[in-house]
Amino acid sequence: MSTRRVGNPLALAVLACLAERPMHPYEMASTMRERHKDESIKLNYGSLYSVVEGLCRNHFIVPKETVREGNRPERTVFELTEAGQLELSDWLSELLARPVKEFTQYEAGLSLIPALSPAEALGLLKSRCDQIEIELAKARSIEDLVRGRKVPRLFTIETEYRSAMRTAELAWTRRLIAEIAAGKLEGCAEWTAWYASGNPMKVPLVS
């Protein structure tokens, strides 16, 4: 993965917005929220303005004009440069074509799970499954709403991907719970014995 001069994924979303048409930052944010892109890319106004400044410094976008709507403050409208269009295409190509190692919080927790007792781990994993089921139910409701509005699937595939990943995570976690509960997970006997010994601080986190 190459190092980007402006590497915040929010910058990619800004470039994509401006590839559509010139916009001021407030309109960019509104467009992303309207299209639920803020569910895939972290969005807040402080970061947005910093990203816009960074893109300007690197000549990926430039101010086009200043506009005033009613009694609102003046707003600067930005447009994409040729360099910005190339950056957008190159960055998107890289993200779509090259799988990279992503350090997720769940994976970090799983890697250190022996620091909890089997009973504690089971309770927490079951709670996670409950939360994922709620999340998936909400996602299905949103998908039904979007289909009702006849939004082309092309514009919601990131939501579909997110649901597919969560569904796979739910299935895998349920299998893990079953293995721990049945004592069939390799190493589970030792894990249980460490806590039964009354000295869990001696539990090794790596083999």
C-alpha cells in the first residue's frame, strides 16, 4: 500500500464528491450523509476541513468561487483538479485491487482471549452475537427501505458487503462459542485449568 500525501479515507470521499460537481464542504458532508457514506467512512466537520486544506495544499482541489445563501456565512466552493482526478482513480484502484492487513479490534481481542476465563469469554462472545443480530436486523430494514425507493444496487454495495462480513462473523463466532462451551477448542482444557488453579495471572498469552 503506497503512502498518500493526504491519506485519510475521508479525503477519498471528498475527491469522489468533487468528481461529481464542485461543492462547498457543508454540501460534501450533506451529500455523504444523505447517501449513508458516513457508515463506511468516518466523517466529522473538524476532520473534513483539515482534509480539504490538505487536498488544497497538494493541488488536488482548488477554490472555484465563494457563495452566500441568504443570511448564512460565505462558503468556498471547491473543484477537482486534473491531479485530483488522477489521485482519485489511483487510490480507488489500489483499494479495490489490493487486499491489505487490517488490524480490527475484534481480532485484537481474540488474540488475547486467554486473559479472560472461559466463562467470561463465553458471556462476552454471546453478547457480541446479540449485538450483531440487532445490527443485521437494522441493516435489513434499511435495505428494504432502499429497495422500496428503487435505489440501484450499485450505490449500496458497501452496505451489502458490510452485512455479508457481519453475517460471516456471526456464524464464525457462534461456532467458536459452541467449541468453547463443549470444551472442544484445542487448548481449552489447559485454559480452564489455569483459571481453576486460582492463579489466572500466570496464564500465558502466547504459546
